[in-house]
Amino acid sequence: MPAGKFRYTTVTAVVIANMIGTGVFTSLGFQLLDIRSGFVLLMLWAVGGLAAVCGAMTYAELGAAMPRSGGEYNFLTRIYHPAAGFVSGWVSATIGFAGPTALAAMTFGAYATSIVPGGSSDWLEKLLAAGLVIGVTLIHASSRRNSGGLQLIFTILKVGIIVAFCIIALVLIDTPQPVTFMPIVGDGALLTSGTFAVALIYVSFAYTGWNAATYLSSELEQPQRTLPWILMGGTSVVTILYVSLNFVFLYSAPMDAMVGQVEVGYIAAEAAFGDLGGRFTGLVFAMLLVSTVSAMTLAGPRVIQVIGEDFPALKPLAKTNEDGIPSTAIFLQSTLALLFIFSSTFESILVFAGFTLALNSFATVLGIFVLRWQQPDLPRPYRTFLYPLPPLIYLALTGWTLGFVLVSRPAEGLFGIGIIAAGLIFYFLSFIKSRALKN
């Protein structure tokens, strides 16, 4: 293996671990507030998976054609304008990774304290969340060997435990919940409703991370050959796991017990295995979230790093340690995650982060059409299969969701747009200062 490069297996683990985390262990409780059809709930996860796979197929072409770390920052800079790339990087730095890292850590705290008889305080959950972020940060800021090893081990454990949970729960449950997973009267109207579209924002957040490999392209072995298979393979595996896990949640626990609850996995485990088994499973699910926090802490700072490389005014952000790890960027992202943990509510972070990230990826997927028109002769080691269907499907589903979120949850939507506007202002200030430093 070339020195200083991540292996194919490590980056695939980053994709899977970025995706499997907060969303799938929490979203069902919020979806049940408005939807009570087993068929429609599973369709949410199937449609979300379809969108993620289509997005991954599109990103695979962009990543193979422009193999540099930074994800959307790299793509949008090359396709549209440096300002678009900077705003994308700003979103990733302020919300895109710090927000999901905070959510995963907060979910870790909720699951970890669910095993305590009589419950626990909100502050204990926050302290556990902060402790996890700090511990993972110190490991990832040390060396590439420690960083990659931690990620691979916890991701293998995560996939294995989820599969085992689904199989054991189905075997042990004598009396499943009276939920039908076949379509019934009224489901068709619900599938095309605003309620379904808004629920998709929770699902799209759960699938966030399918693009994680593009943030590590420069540190990946043979990125032009391996990146497409990492993106599509990791996304397909996670889609199957998500549909299976939510089927087991609905099969095991009463819907009323999970409505509005964060730790739906613990509730389902308690229904399937009893009080002691539920507490043990809650602890196991908490440990699974370590890999999610780890993956976010590994991938996200690479965006901050390349921004620092491109803008002289922000050069300190690109500083690396002796092993080439962007330690300054890692500490910055984790500091923002800690601020989210102690200052925001869970659902508000979930909705505005999901909305803003979806808007970011929408602009990137749209860029495949712009790039093919602007640079038809650009070498493309991989071309999107069945083009233009995958990007069109992704844009249609994501655009539909974004529109309904703006209508039904305007506060969170406008907050996301405000973050983008702030990024534009910060870009022009950085641009002016960078030009002054060059002159």
C-alpha cells in the first residue's frame, strides 16, 4: 500500500459508518407522529435508499473525474465557481459534519442512559455525548494508523450486531405487532402527500454519508478505480440494513410506545427481549454510535483542510501533524460539535441539518449535467450507469422534499438558507483578505 493512503476497506467502512448512525436509530419515532402505515413507513426507507444510490452513482462519476479530497467543496468549485465551493465547504464545516456528529453523540448519550433504572438527567446525556466527541477527536488527531484501525473495527461490529439483532428478534418474538406491511386503502394518497415528503427529510438525513468517500479521495488508493464501487457498494448495503431494521422495530414494539421517542431501538429491544435484554441491547446500540462519531470526525475535517489550502487567509486550517493528519481542522470541527451538544435540541438539529445537506447535494448532483456540457472531453474513468436517470431521480425526490420542508417547517428551512448566505459573505471577506496577502 502506498505510504499515507487509506485502504479500500477502510474508506468503505467510513461510508457505511457515516450512514448507519443517528438517523436509523431515531427517525422512526418522529415519522410515527404523522404516519401509522407499516407499508408507507418501509417505503420511506426504500425511497430514501433509491435516492441515495442514485446520488452515489452520480457522485461516483464526479469523484472519478475530479479525484481530490473535499467532496462537494471540490466538485462545486470546479463545476460552478469557487464561491459555490466555499459555501459548500462552509456548510460542511458548520453543519454538515459538526451537526451530525453532535446528533450521533447525543443519541449515544440517550441510549447509554436508557439502561439506567429510573432514567437519567439531560445533563448526564450531554456529558456522555461530549466525552465521546473528545475521546474520538484525540484518537483521530494522532495518526492515520490509529484512525483507520478504529474506524474499521467499529464498523464491522456495527454491521454484525445489526444483522444479529434483526435475526434474533424475529426468532424470539412469539406475538408480533398487528402491523400490515402490505399496501392498504389510503396508502397511495399518503405516498404523494406533503407528510411523506417531510418525513423523507428524516430519512435523507439517515442516509447522509453515502458521499463520505469523496472527502478522502486524495488519501485513497487508486481513487479513480475504487471510488465508484466504494460509493455504490456501501450505499446498497446500508439500504438493505435500514429497511430490515425498521421492519424489525415495527414488528417488535407497539407504535404508540415509539411515537416521538429518540431511542426507538431500545424500545424495540425491550419489547423483543424483555427488560434486561432491552437494557443490554440499548448499551450495544450506544456503542455502535461510536463508529458514527468516529467516521464524521475522520471525514469532515478534510473539507476544512482543503479550504485552508486554497485560501491564504485561512491557511492555519490546513495545518497537519507529523503523520499528515489535519489536526487543527479536527479540533475545530469537534469544538463546533460540542457547541451543538450544549446549545441545541435534537429535532431542530436533525431538520435544519437534513435540509441544508440535501440542498448541498442537490446542487452537486445537478452539476453532472453542467460538467458534461462544459467539459465533454474531460476524462471520466467511470460514467454514471443508466445516465441521465439516476441524477434525475435524485433531483426529483430531493427537490420535492426540500419544497415541502420550506412550506411546513419554514423556520428550519430558512435557518439553513441563512447559513448559506453567511457562507457567501464569509467567502467574499476571505477572498478579499487572501488577495491582499498574495499581493
